[in-house]
Amino acid sequence: MKATSFLAVTALAAMLSCAPPAQAETQAENDARMGWFREARFGMFIHWGLYAVPAGEWNGKKFDGGVEWIQCFAKIPTAEYTPLIEKFNPQRYDADAWVRLAKDAGMKYIVITSKHHDGFCLWDSAQTDWDVGATPYKEDLLKPLAEACAKHGIRLCFYHSIMDWHHPEWGDKAPWRGNCATAKPDMDKFTAYLKAQLDELLAYKPGILWFDGEWEAAWTHERGVDLYNYLRAKSPSLIINNRVDKGRDGMAGFNTGSQFKGDYCTPEQEIPASGLPGVDWESCMTMNNTWGYSAHDQAWKSTAMLVRNLIDIASKGGNYLLNVGPTAEGLIPGPSIERLQGIAAWMKVNGEAIHGTTASPFPTAPAWGRCTTRRQPDGTTRLYLHVFNWPADGRLVVTGLTKEARTASLLAKPGEALKLTSGADSLTIAVPAQAPDPIATVIVLEVNR
Ligand code: FHN
């Protein structure tokens, strides 16, 4: 091999396998980069793709759970799955309506599946024809969403699966795929494809790249570190979740060691018993039992449960990423809209008790509900007492306060002071006989420094 070609090969190998480490950032730099995410507390997850066409059923068999996995659940060889592309034509897609629905619900960011495990891309990628450009719809689905997010002040973010059942060089050779071109998949080739597509997605200026599908052996810690460094070097303000690397402890979602990359941890379908001081995290959850649209999954959680999940998560210092799975026509399901509108009604009154707050000062959750905290510019502290279980005797007893209480009022009625009575180790707040809000009534308690 000639010297020049050897150097060329070496350089390519270096690009493929090891980007320079992202510059270590100071705490102040990290705070600046993560600031909007911490303030947001609430985002919309959107799982949308070809899997919305079968909508949980294949050859007359219904599947439960995450039906975005239907190609795997029904063991559909790529050759039989590919024709779905001719049926994906979301003529009723209205990106602006989706963004307004999210914004009204108090969601500050949207994470949409640019590519899920089946490899199908929601934008017209130059790297493949397995994308929306080859559907009857033809148009880029991400562009109108980016425009609507910019118009409404919502951060657009992308979920991007590392695992890719469609790409012949993806290293997990599941037999049902029937499309592995080579006896030994070339993961360097696959990684180059992955990076080239991510370069395309960076052009939309996403706030977060939300990786997933990192668990297969084909993806390694070394590749995860390289990809994190590659992306941060290209987009210094980008936030990347911990599923870019191999440190996640399953659905609990927290990293098992500091050597693993990722700016925040990702519990899935669960809320941790408590947050971890100094660790950013986000619980992603569904409204029913599937991420992608299912025509038969009607196991919808109540609006009250969804609001209380949001409060519980915020009281532990985390974010709530709540999922919708649009239909193949481009419609968010009615039950999802109904719940988002119910959340919007609660957030319209109580949003300040969620956005920009930090975790509860209490070591454990009080029997009456949850608490979120806001440090005031004057050094005082505002505690938001989210009361789930309203006291029948009109006396809300708060224990564990370490600061002197000054005033209390219903968040919905700031001008009406509530009577406070301090005891030896508790504070009693005189409250109305009936709970003003059956889902959660917020009392604002101003305390000293
Ligand atoms: O396999 C995916 C699943 O389809 C879905 O995208 C969730 C959402 O985070 N993540 C994986 C399951 O852990």
C-alpha cells in the first residue's frame, strides 16, 4: 500500500472510529447548556413512522405493547415490510396544530422519531431511499415541524435509533430481517452512515439528540464515546441523552458509571423513587401501552394520573417526556388530544409550580402530595405544595420545614392569604373545606432564606 493511500485509510479510520474528545466543560458551561432543559420540566415525545400503517396488527394478528416494534414482533422480513412505504401518506398532518397542542399543555420541547428501529426516515435523506421521499407523501415531515416549533418557541429535538433493522451493515443479525448483506456486517460502514444522517439532522438545529437502540452488542462503548464527541464538536450547545453510550441500567435509565457519555439519564415507563442531586434525568412514558400508534390499545391513563406523574417527576428534579403516537394519516389520536387538553387546563393555572422549579426540600414525599421549589431573586424561597389528598378538617399539616414560613395562599388565588399556625415541628395551614382542584391543588408557601 502506497504511503499516501495508507495515510488516507488511516485518516478515514480515525474519522470513523475516534473523534477528538469533546472539550471538558465547566459547571457554569454545563449549566448554560442544560439550562433550558432544566427549566422546561415537560416535553412531548412523538413516535411516528411506517409502523403507524399496520397500527398494531399484522396478517390478522393483533400485537400489544410497543407496536412500533411490529416488524420484529411479527418477524416481518425486510422484503415484506418495505411495501408499507407505499401506504404512508399523512395527508392530514398539521405540524402547527401538533405544536400548539404541545405548547398549550405546557410542553417546552418536542422529541420526534427522525428514525426508529425499522430505519425509516421522516426526512428525505441523501444517504438512503428508505425515507419519506419514497412515499406518496414525498415531502420532508421534519421541516414543517421545525418551522412550527420556531414560530411557537418550542425546542425541536430528534429521537434517533442506533439500532437499524433495515441497514444491511447493522451488526445485529436478527434472522427474521433477511437483509444482512454480508456474513460479517461492517459496523464502520454503518457508523459512517449514522454520522452522515446525523449531520443532516444537525441542519435542523435540534436541542436534543435522543438516542435509543444502543443495547445491542453491535454498538460499543467506544463507538458511543466517539459519537458523543463527534456531535458535541459539531454542535457545542447540543444536549445528548445517555443512550448514545452503553451506561444505562435498563429501564431505570441511570448511568452505571461516570465513564459513560450522555448529558442526562433516561428512566423509561417509570418514575424513580427519588432524583439524584446534580444529575439531570427525564422519565419518558406513554399515555396508553404503546409508543407507536395502535388501533386497538385503549388502555389510556387518566388525565389526573398524567398530571400527577408530571408533578411527581418535577418534585424529584426530573423532566417528563410524554408520548403521542400519530396515525398514518398524520392525526394525533383523540384520547391523546383529550388528555393534553386536560393537562393544559391544569397547567394554565399551575404552570409556574412546574416550569423552572427544582426538587422538593423534603427527604420523602409528604402524605398529602408533592412539593416543588423556586429560589426567588431576593433570596427567599417559594414552595409549591401540590395537594393530592385534601385534608377533610381544613388543616394542612406540613412537617419537615427547615425555614421559617412567611405567607401562604392558593396559587389560583394569590391575593387571599391562608392562616398559618406554627407548631413545635410542624406548620398548619388553614385551607378551604373542599379541594379547589380534584387533581392537585397548589398552595404557595413563601419561606425565608
Ligand atoms: O425500543 C424502544 C421503544 O420502541 C421506544 O422507542 C422506547 C421509548 O424510549 N425506547 C425503546 C425501548 O426501551
